[in-house]
Amino acid sequence: MLLDLSRFRVYWKRVSASDRRSEEPTGADQKDAMPSGQTGGFFSNASSAMVTNPTMVDYHPNMSIHNIYQVVTNGNAGLSLLRPYICKDADVNASARYPPPRCHPGTRQNIGKKLRDEWLGDPTHSSKIMWLSGPAGTGKSAVAQTFAEYCEENGCLGSSYFFSRPNHRDKFETVIPTIIYHLASTFPEYAILLDRVIAYDPTILDKAPRTQLRKLIVEPFSLLQAQGHPLTQRSLVILLDGLDECHGLELQCELVEMIGELVRLKKDLPFRWLICSRPEPHLEYIFSRPDFVIDCQKHRLLIDADTKTDVSKFLHDGFEAIKTRFWGSSSLDWPSPEQLIRIIEIVDGLFALGDTVLKYIGSAQYADPAQRLVDFLAYMEHADRVRADNPLETLDLLYSRILGDIPEGVWPTTKQILQLEFGFSHPTKRSAQATANFLRTNQTTFYAALRTLHSVLEIPTPADAASTNLRAFHASFSDYLTDSARSGKYHISRSEANRDNGELGLFWYSVMLSDAATVSDDLLQIEDYSSLILVPYLKWSSGQPDQAAQGLYDFWKKWYWWGVSQSAQLCKVPSKLLSFLEDFPFPYMDLEDGGFLRFVSWLSQQGLPGHLLRTEASNDLDKVLLKSVVSHFSARGVSVVPMAFPIAEIEASTT
């Protein structure tokens, strides 16, 4: 008899003689026992039996008849039981992700080589964890997909999980089961051990992820390693892309901790972990904790010269592909050199934006790439905003999702910061600390307001905040914010920014001008900034009031009357501003500044008390200011004469 058991598991139990005697039927059980000399099971009355392709797994007393039956009748019992616990759409080859993002041929070669040859290909490389981070839209998922496919082709991909919050691939509890499922699907030797563990204790699938990681991955692979199995003699990559989109910041950190513990305690296991995410601060912290050292190599994808070269190649090849696909719909020299240069300038090294542009222009629905290119360029120049479609819809959704993570109670402060940085028309840059102090915001509140924006903003650490400014990684983010048609409820209004920041500027003027040091003839010769009267008003000094005061003072000095003149451009100024102006000491009335004259003209029409707008010095401070004005303009060859009211003639000459 020949019996093929390739699709079955055969369980046996090792028993001693005493065990056999104890298991012999007695009493009432004897009536159900088989007649003497007969046995039951698969091989009843069989002789000369041969079993091919068997899988022999130890029987355990805790195994129920139901579990034994399920395992025996299904060779992939572990996989069957795992399936309800996994996220099938998170796999590298999942149809739900088709077509997945990939690196364009000939691009991202530096990071590709680093991953393939240096990190994975070198068996002596000590770091079992690689954290690949980068701003939004820099192509992290494309790098991850391309590397995962390379590993799969070379038989070293253990598992992959591509997170996506909008597509509901974000549940923490599905990560470990999905990794286990992929490992068992690929490596039958591991699947055998997995079947045994799950058969022993089916409730393992309902236990905590840490327990699942230990019982279903670490222990089975440790056993294979102790046996010298070839599977454990090569590296197996487990790739997690978009970790920042896993639901729950604490759970993201817990997953990193779990992986870090595994690598630290079981460094000889074959796993290498590639974790890709945006550079969120909680992840930066967990990868750098001094009390929990994780042997991790870090690489940041930046929008640098190499990236811009890669994106230019991507755009060139993309336009050629569009011409081939829509042959006859455009001339051979399309796009023109001027059009191509303008597109490259707009994209400016951001892969996500380049991909968005090519998809818009090469839309099969319209099949008119030449006209679509003209439409896109017109849209970017604000010449044609009355459109049924938005060429940048995909990119705008990305930015909206990022801003949507800001808690509702935090958004007003975030908006204030963004208004000063991107909505305020004044080009002067200031340090992050000076920005916070100008807005009268302390360090804790400042960083809390920006906590979810590390993927779109370069935010200096507290140690660098006094000398480094906030900066958008890409100009498309500020363009999005200041365009109400694109940003909607996240719109940063320039007029609102000018009004709000104008009020703050006037507040700081009133503080500065109550200090003789700031209105003296030696305005640029301040030696001890910590002695300025503004120091007690600083919300963030970090124990260095001199540096903090200088940062704010330098910004105020450059901002100067420009900020006040911007407030004058508004049709409506809040009553609280008018009340504030009652006691405001106006310095340096620059008659050459049309904006300031419009501001004064506007004030004269508000019916304010005469002491607010006066034409001659009435106190000691007025005399100091007048002396400074005369000295300032005389040095420039400009004569200063008293102002007279009404000033309609002056206003008319400046409009």
C-alpha cells in the first residue's frame, strides 16, 4: 500500500509502558474498545505500508480533537487560522496597492546601493535595523517598494507591511500576524513549527503582539537556528513602510521598541528590519533614546542636488513616454525648452509633485497633453483658476491630511506661526526662537503646535532654535497654504496675517520705544542685549536672555515701519488696535514711506484724540525721537518739516 500524505500532518505521542497500561480501556470503557488484536487509525489492518512526503509533528496532550482534525485535514492550518488577523492589502504585491510606487529606472541609485550592497549585502554589517526617513513626497514608499521587490527576487524578503491611513492599513494589532503569515507562506519549514504552536494554543492569536512576536517568530526561528537550518543562515528582510501612519503614536513607538528588544536580545537571528517613515519627533526620540539604545542605522532622504537631478530625469522620461502614448497629438519638439524648464522649476526636486504633474498632463481621459501642459502652467501662474479640476489635487490631499492631524485646540497657535512664516509678506527671516517670542509663545507651546508638521517643515531643535529659522522643505507647501482654493479651511490669509502680525509689531514697538537704548543715536551699538527692557516680556529665553533678546530685537529692527504700514493697507482694523494706539509712541516718521503716510492718513480719519496725532514735541520722549528723526534724514540729505493736518494732499501724492 502506498499512501501520499503530502497534504496531511501526522501526529504521534511518545508513551512509556506505564502510560500504555494507564491508557488501556477498563470498566465501562471496555465495551467501546476494539476487539483484541485489532488497531484503529489510518493503517488499520495494513501491511507493507509506505508513507511518502510525511510531516511528523509531536502530539501534545493539550491539543483538542477539533484542532487535530483541523490540522490533519488542512496542511496550512496555521495560515488558515491567521488569515482573519492579518492585513492582506499591506503586502508588497497586494492588488489593493496596484500599481505601487516604484523608483524610476536610473534614479535613487545612491540609496539603492546603500540598501542592497552595504546594509543587506554585507554580512558583517552590524546594524540589523535601518530607519529610512524623509519629508512628505520625497519617494520613501517608492524606495521601499523597489527594495522589497529586489529582496523578493533574491529570496530574502521575509515580510512587508505598507501602512496607509486613508486605505485603512493602519491597525497595530495586524502587524505581527501579517509578518507571521508572510513568513509561513514563504518558508514551509517555519510553517510546520507555526502549525504546532497554534495547535497547542489557538488563543495565541488573541494575545498581545509582544507575546505573538516571541512565541510565533522568535522561538520557532531560534529552534531552527539551533538545528543549523539553512533558512537561518541568510538575512531575511522585514520591511515596514509608512510607520508614521500606524494608528496611535504610542503604538508606533511600541512597535519600534519591540523590534529593538528583539534585535538586542536575539541579534543572531537572521532578520533585518527596514523601517520607513516621515521624520516625526516621537520616532526620532525612540530611535535615539539614551536609556534604550537601539543599534540602528539612519538615512534621511533630502531634496538635494542628486534628488533634483533624479527628478529632472524622471520628468524628461515622463514627457517622452507621454509623447509615445499620445503620438500625433503633439509636435516632436514638445514640450518646448521653456516649458520643460518651468516644470522642473515648479517641481524643484519633489518626486510627489513631479508624479502629480505627469499624471495630470498625461491623463488618458483628456488625451490632449499639449493643452493640459498649457492649462497646468496657467494654473500655476494663477491665470486660470476657474477650472473643474485641480491639477495638484493629489499633492493637496497629502498636505491636507498632514494638517488634519493637528488637534483642534492646537490649530490656532499653529496657524499663528504659519501666518508669520508664510502669510506675512515681509521677506525678513528670523530664528525659530525669535518667531516664538514675537508671537509671545513659550517653547513648549511652540513645539506642540508644530509637532505633526515635521514632514513638511524643517524645525530646528531647541539647541539650534536661537540661530536657525523654520523652513518649508518645499515651496509647494507655502503655495498650498496661501491659496484658498487649494487649502480650504487651512488657508493662510495674507491680509489676516498682516493684521495680526501688525498688532504684535505695534506691541513690540511700544515695548522697545519705552527703552532709551532703542531710540538713541547709537541704535546699532547695543552691547548688552540682556539689559534691554524687552527681556521680561520674552516667553522663551532658554537661560540665555541676551541671545533671545538680540534675536527678537534684530527682527524688530528689520521689520520696523514696514510692519505698521502693512496694517494700514487693511479696510478694517479691530477696535482693540485703535485702543492700543492711544498710548503708542510713534518714532521715526519717515516721510518717504508711502505706506506709513497712508497709515497716518487712515488714523486721522478715525476721529482719534488730538494727543495721538500731534505735530510738535510735547514731552521728553518726543524730543528724543524728533532729534533722532532729524539726525537720520539730515545724514541722507533730506530736510524734515513739521507735518500739518489735514494730510489729504500728502495721501494723494503717495497713492
